[in-house]
Amino acid sequence: MKKDFLVMTLASAAFLGLRGSGETGDPGDAINLGNRRELFVDRFLIDRMKGVELQAHPPRPAGMALEFDKPWEGALSGYVTVLQDGGKRRMYYRGCPLTGAAGATKEGKAVTCYAESSDGVHWVKPNLGLYEIHGARDNNVVLADAGPPTHNFCPFIDARPGVPASERYKAVGGLSESGLIAFVSADGRKWTKLREEAILMKGAFDTQNVVFWSKNEDCYVCFFRTWKNGVRWIARATSKDFLNWTEGVDMSFGDAPPEHLYTNQTNPYFRAPHIYVGIAARFWPDRQALTEEQVRSLDLEGPGNYGGLKSGCSDAVLLTSRGGDKYDRTFPESLIRPGTSLRNWVARSNYPALGLVQTSPEELSCYVQRHYGQPSAHLDRLVFRLDGIASVRAPYSGGEMVTKPFTFQGKELEINFSTSAPGSVRVEIQDAQGKPVPGYTLDDCPEIIGDEIARVVSWAKGSDVGELAGKPVRLRFVMKDADLFSMRFR
């Protein structure tokens, strides 16, 4: 048992690219950074901070993205997935109109709907003609009459090398009684079961369950719903072939208090796929935010609305992971709040879609369900800065951050940053013990002022740092009224 534990521990360290912790200053304890991009969503690369702090950046509203306005969509539409597929964005979501008890009639059964976009801003619902719904095939349904999987059907694009073209798109869906059923597709529209039996059986699964191929862990990873001590929890299983899976392991959250995390929405961040980012729905049952007068004014208990809306509320929080069974919750505060609309202060509203997509050279979009369980149910688009989910932030009085020792590959240091007019960023390269490297000291670095996604740092001798590649170094960022979002060597 001890030997197995040691092997697992060493394997985890190898995945992270570590030769040690990087916290002692010993040159042998350097993180192998290579040329990958690092986001400051956790303290993985940070050794110490003085006068600066890690800061999450809630996204900005960007308007309505999609109305759930078709007869087969409606108030209980949800569990949205957005995929970046080359120049196209594909969206999948549950359609479920509220007709008394959902699913009790043919008209109330859940279906899986599809929309697409060339820019992630404007979405269309194509008439696919695949299923007869409400007496016609003129609809955007890609899965119907499939039982439990249509409750929470969740696709992904399989990035595993050598995957057959007929299985490039995969999906899972199902509940505890059915297990997770796997589906495959060649075009993302026509779906068939991979096999009749479930690929995973031990789990609650009563939410959106997420699967992806992890290049860094060299396996498929599934994050799915379990319960722990009466709280909705997230578990994880892995597979080499998508068919045979390990037993699920409950995720840990460090010192964060147990909270109902309804969806996890965990996915590799596309510009730094070794970092998994999840914008998770946090559910507070039995926490009523609306007064009874507000409930009446919104007619929340009327026949057109989902029962129990007034009895809870929800928002969204940031989860990150670098593999294994650990989530990081550096930021326990809400990342996406319900906002000023009273119709969002209800149970199960404000659930984020799975998938962050780039919608401009400087912009990252996410999508959030609003007005859940009500006739006005829809999807909003929210906007982050590219890599801008979180940052190292310095106030006007200034401060600094020093990294742990690391090695890198490349010739230039690129940073994603923003300053005010009087603000600035300067960078010093140190050796592993913290001694400034001649030619790359703070005095050699002119003030960096501005707001850029990709600025190359220069010193008095220029921007080429290739002579230091492969050697253990640290970076010291001295900042004033500025944000540092990400960095990489190129």
C-alpha cells in the first residue's frame, strides 16, 4: 500500500512538471515551466507577495445570447454546453417546457437542443429535421425519446490522438438509475449510443456531468455529481479508453467550507490546458432572498412557473485544478452574482454553461442561465478579458510578487497586464536564491505602462532571455496600480 501511494505521489508530481515543491529556493526544487502559459488563478507559481493580492474579476454583462422560446424548450431549459469547434461555436442544452409535472406528457419530455454561431455573440437555431417534435420535424432537436440522458446530455470534442472520425464528438448523460450513458457523433448533430450499458454506474449524476480528454494527464477525466454528508459534491473518475473507468473519488476543496456545488463545469483552459477552470453553480436551498410581496409581484407561484422557485437562491464561483482529486478555491466569493433582476433571485437560476470561448482578440465569453423556471427563461452572455478571470493586483501604493524557482524554454517573456496612467509593472529576473541576475535587474527594466494581452518584456540589453533557458530562476514583479493576468516564455 505504501509503495502504491509513493508511485501515485510521484506520478502526480510528474504531471505537474515538478522536480520539487519550489518553495525552498534550492535550485533542484524548480518548477519545470517549459513555455506554457501560467494564469494567476491560484498560488501555484507564487512564492511571496508584499502589498499585492490575488484578485478575481467578475465578467461584464454583454446582453442576451439566446431565448428558450421554442415550444419544446421553455422554462426548464438548461444544462448548457458551448464548444469551440474551429471557427464555429456549438451550443447544446436541455429543452423542457413546463407542462405541470415535467416529463409527464409527451409535450413535456426533455429533449436536447442545438444552436450554433460563427462569433459566439449571435446564435441561430437550425432546423435539422432529425426528430418529430409536436407533430413536425422543423426544429433544432438533436436527441429525443432517449430517456434519462436527455435530462443532462453533455457533449465534448474528443482531442485524444487517433480517435476515429465517427467518434470525434462524444457525450454523456443519465441519472443514478441508468448510469452515465455514452453517445458518439461524427458531425455533432446526429448522435448514437456508443453501447447499451452505462460507462459509469456509481454516482448520483443528477446534474450536468463533464468529460474531456486531458493531454496533460493522458486520460479521459469525468467530473460528476455525488453527495457527501447531505451536501451536493463533485467526484472524479478517469479512463484510458472512455469505456473502462476507475472508481470515483470525491474531490477535495482545501479549507473551503462545504457548499452545494450544483454544476462543476470543469474544463481545460484552452490557452493553458494544464489548468482546469470551472465556473460552478453554487446552490443555497432554503435561503429565501425575496419577500412574499416580491414573490406575489412576480407571480412565482403561478401555474406558469416552476414550483419552489422562492425557496432558494444561486450564484456561481470559481474552481480551478491542476489534475488529481484537488480543487483550488482561492476565491470563495461569488464570481457571478444574480444581479438586480428579482427573477434571478430564485432557486437554480444563474447556472453557468460549460465552456469558455474566445469571442474577440481580447475577449473571453461565458454564458449564464437567467430567469430559470419562468416563461422568460433565457441565456445571457458575460465577458472576461482574455486570461482575465483573476490577476495579481497592486494598489496605487505599490507592491511586489516573487515567483517560486522555475526553469523555462524560450527567448522572450510575454505578459498579459493592465495599468492605470500613473501605474506600472517592472520585472526582475533572479537566480533560484533570489539574487538579481546581472543585465536583468529591476533597474535594467524600463517601466511597462499600458494595457496589453501580449507585451514582451525588455531590459536594457533587450528582450532576449534565451541565455537563461533551462536554468533555475525566479521572477520579481514590482507593480503599482496594475494587474498581472498571465505570463509565458515564448
